[in-house]
Amino acid sequence: MSAVIHTPAMPAAKPASRRRTLPRPARIGIYAFLLTAAAFFLLPLYVMLVTSVKPMEEIRLGHIFGLPMKMTLEPWVQAWSAVCTGLQCEGIQGGFWNSVAIVVPSTIVSILVGALNGYALSFWRPRFSNGLFLLLLIGAFVPYQVLMFPLVRAFASMSLFGTLPGIVLIHTIFGMPVMTLLFRNYYATVPRELFMAARIDGGGFWRIFVQLMLPMSLPIIVVAVIMQVTGIWNDFILGLTFAGREHLPMTVQLNNVINTTTGERLYNVNMAATLLTSLVPLVIYLVSGRWFVRGIAAGAVKG
Amino acid sequence: MGAVNILEQLDLAVQEGEFLVLLGPSGCGKSTLLHSIAGLIDVDAGSIHIGGKDVTWADPKDRSIGMVFQSYALYPTMSVERNMSFGLRVAGLPKQEISKRVERASKMLQLDPLLARKPAQLSGGQRQRVAIGRALVREAQVFLFDEPLSNLDAKLRTELRRELKQLHRELGATMIYVTHDQVEAMTLASRVAVMRGGRIQQIGAPGEVYARPANMFVAGFLGSPSINFVHGQLSGSGGDRAAFRAGAFEASLPREVFLHAPPANGDAVLGVRPEHISLTPPGEAHIPAEVTLVEPMGSHQVVWLDMQGQRLAAIVNSAVPPEVGERVGVAMDLERACLFDPRSEERL
């Protein structure tokens, strides 16, 4: 046990002094490529950002890459609280709060439903559970547009059409296949003996789910939250169709701002409104990028 | 597990306070049997009684069982204390009773300093102790162990094995223990049930199963190195002794070797344990053999022999073990040998 054998397949740790101090050409090439790619993808964001803080006179000059000569935050204020979204001219703040009101319950409910489905499919294995799962997955590949009209009719008959619970239900339904897949695969990595031990300890369906499985699912819940928040926040067609006039999400209102056909096009206000709308997913990715990767890794390998 | 019948037909009665070990190779159905007793698998036919109560269709929690798993199966988000008390909290026991039981179990297993830790902060041995503690606090009638020591290293395994035996003596509870490790089976069991292909091959006290195996499978599964089988013929039996012949090897077997009256003639397999073979200087009285390999084990040596084409293992305890290539004489303690039918593999 104490003897250490060095073989070519098991090299000893190299001394630190042998580490390269100068980057190799290949390394330089990789960085050059990465920087170019980053610049390419960041360019539109840069244009939006500078345009949003320029006054209209400056925009009319046509130097879209130029830095603003006279910086102003007026377009942002206007976009938030004064721009016309259709008939009302109260900015897109209403849309922001509508989106929050849709995203928060939809994310929570869809994740809970997905986790519950995944838990039931992996541990309780009901009869035909594989068939049920397959059916659910097929659901993920059916285009929204096909289902739109039947769903509108069905929701109208249940007087859910155009209501907040209605749009939450819609997002839950459309999120269910992917959420179920995510949680089912995560729970597949949990040793079955854990579930058996909890059964012997007297845990029932709900207790094992709430007290044991949900607390264990934190990494995958983070992934699910990121997916659902960005997905639902960026949704346009479902919000437009099902949310009703009172609850139109931010994306729909943004479209109303930008696609207006009357008057002068206020590019700076449009850019500010667009940036405001995309702020939530942007922040989520920036804050949780590390978690996102960790969550995927945690689900992928048995730990 | 599909539609395969894993346990073909099985009758098993476990005495109160007994330590029964189910021993067998992987896939022999021993874990399936244990899971059926625990209620984690539904049985297709038959019934299970615990303490005189029919629990065939009872929920696992209502069977008065505690179970310990191979992978520990500790709840990763709960502390040691909460792991142990989970079942009691589910059952809705008063707080005082819960802490009393947890305290007693943790004292028994020396877990007191670890109560606040999470499973991830424990070593393998500690984790399995917690798992045992979690079963103990249930104060069940029957404790089930599903290969609890298989994930531990050799030293810890020996240690925990001794602790388990001690625990069984202190509690006097019924324990059913599944393993594929014959050493665990021999040391722990008050009775061993050797299983193969979903059937119990033999059940009895470890010493008895070892000394008088019911068939060739049981004989070969127990013991390390495993029993030597010498294929040959029986002839001229009658009276007190029977002659066994395998090539140049000839032996006269006493009547006690046989389970039943020996068949007069026919093929037979002689089973001799390595420790019942002793080496002598080559001579007329003993069968000549050549040493092909010597494995020093510290306390003894395993000597592999070539006896006229038959490979034999012998355990010798000698300060001067024989050398490879040396010619020796083989003496067998035939009173302790067994004879088997080569076709049915049953003991003759």
C-alpha cells in the first residue's frame, strides 16, 4: 500500500518550474478567435446601448457606431414611463409588471409540476410510465401554432381565456415536457435505495417528494428557473394570444412601441425599451452562468 | 425486474432472535427476497408473515422492519440526527421519545460527536453506522441488511462486522443479512441459507453447511481456496467401506462419508477441503503429487498440487513450505470428505 510505482500511464506531478511562461501560438490563435467572436456578438448590443443614450438629432447624423457627443438618459425615462404602447402612453412599465406577474407564478408552478412528474416517473413507476413519458416528449415537438386555435376555444369555454390564471396554465402546460425531462433525468441519478429507505421510514408519496427529493433538487431547480424565466419572459405569441388586454407582457408592449406606424420613429426610445425588456434574461444569465453550468454537470454525472 | 420469476419457490422460517444470512452469488435472488420481506417488491404468489402477522400486502412501514442498504442511502440534505429521526418523525412520535431513542442508538454506535453533521462530511464507515442507527431507532422486530459492508474497505469491513455481531448479541433482535461474502456469512450467522437461481440450496448452522454441504455448489461456494473436487468412480461397495478410484488414485472411504447408502458402482466426485489435505515426504503410503505453486498467506501457505492430472489446493502451516517442482506425498483426511453425484451434483 505504501509503495508508489511510477508508470508512464501515471506520471508523477511535474515540477512547477517546467510550466510554460510564454503563451504558445495556438493559444494566441484561440484568444484571437474568441475576442473576434465576442466583438461580433457584442456589436449589436453596443449599437443599441449608444443609440439609447443619444438625442434624436445626433442619431439623424447616421453615425451608428459613434459614441454619443451629448449623453442623455431622457430616452430611458421616456421608454419606461411615457412612450405610447398602442392607445395608452404610460411607457412599458406596465408591461414589465405584467411580465413579472406572469413569470413568477408560471415559473414556480411549471417547475413544481415538472419536478412532481419526474419524481413520480422515476420512483413510483406507474403502469405505462414509459409510454406516458414518451407521450409527454412528443408534446414537446408539436409546434405551438398548431395548438393555438383549439386551446383558445378550450380556454374560452372554461372562461380562462384572457385571464392571468389562464396564461399561467398555458405556460405550465407548454413547459411541462421539458421540465419533466429535466427532473426525470436528474432523479434517475439518485440511488433508488434512498427512496426505498424513505419508504421503510414510512414516507408517503408527498412526504418523500417535499422533504427529501425537493431539497435534494436544488442544482436542477436553479437550471429550471433559468430556463423557465428566460423562456417565459421572452415569450411573445402565447402572451399576445392568451394573456388578455389587461395582462399583456412586456414583449408584446415592446412590439407595440416599435411597430407603431404613426409619427416619427424614436430610435433612442425604441432601443432603451428593447434593452429594458431584455434586461431580466440578461441579468439572469450574467448572475447565474456559473450555477447554470454546475446544474447541468450535477445532473449529468452521478455524484 | 421484468417478467422473470426470480424466486421460483421458497419456504423460509426465521426464528426470533436469529441472525440469518442469505448467501449467494450476484443474481441469485437474495436481494429480491430481502426486498420482498421489506415490502419494496410485491410478491406474485405466496405470503410473508412477521411476528405471526400476515404482512404480504402491508406497507413497508407497517411491517416492523428496519433496513440497512449497501449504498448507505442516507438523506443527503439532513443532518445525522435528522436522518436517524426521520422515520420517527413520520410516525409522529413525541419529541421526547424521539430524542431518547436517537440518543441511545448514537451512543451504541459511537455517533454522538457526529449528530450535527451532514452525510457528505462523514467517512464510509461512519455513514454505514448512521444507516445502522437509522434502522435501530425504529426498534423493529426484524432488521434487514442488504450487503451493508460491501462498499467499505477491508479493514473497516472487519471492524464493522465485529460491531454488528456485538450489536446482535446486545439487542437479541432478529436479523436477516444478505451478502455474497462467505467470511461475513460464516462469522455473523447463526444460520446460513445458501442460495442459487432463486432457490435455497441449503440452510443450517455455518459450521454444518461448511462441513456437510448438500451439493457441489454449496461445497464450492464456501471456503477459500474452494474445495477440491476429484472426479472418479465408486466400486465394490459393500459392508463398511467403499472404494473410490480416480486414475492411479485410490481411496477406501468409510461409511460415515456418505449421506445415504452408497451406490454400488458409478461415477462420483470426491470433495476434500484444502485444510484436510496434508503433505508428507513422497513414499509408498501416499499418493505422489508435484507442487506447482505456493501462495504464502502469512499465517499459512496455500500449496497448489498436480496430482496425476488433478489440480489440488492444500493449506499447510509449515515453517519450511515446499518448493515449486518438489515431489510430495498427499494424505487426505477422508473421514471429513464428501462424495457427490456428478450428474445431479447432490451429495451421495
